[in-house]
Amino acid sequence: MKKFEYRLEELHIDIKSALNPAYTELHDQLEEKLNELGKEGWRLCGVNGCLYYFAREL
């Protein structure tokens, strides 16, 4: 049976509004963080506001 570990990240990056002048910078920051976690084997499972849920197989 597969086993997983889980991680919760609180990322305060608001990309809800493309009208925000800092949208591109914030988008890039989020993309960089998600890529960093992906390289460590973490897979994004869900998002609830600023909480990002990740899992990876042990």
C-alpha cells in the first residue's frame, strides 16, 4: 500500500485580481514557490484561501 506525507503551506500571495499592478510579480513568486516544492516531490492537492495543501509519496 502506498504511503504519503502531507504538508501545509500558508502562502500570502493574492493573485485574484489581474487589475492589481503587482499581479505579474506576485504570480511569478507563487510559480517559483510551487516549482521549488515540486522539485522536492511535493504535489499540490488543494487550495483554501492562502492555505496550500501538498502531498508526496514516501
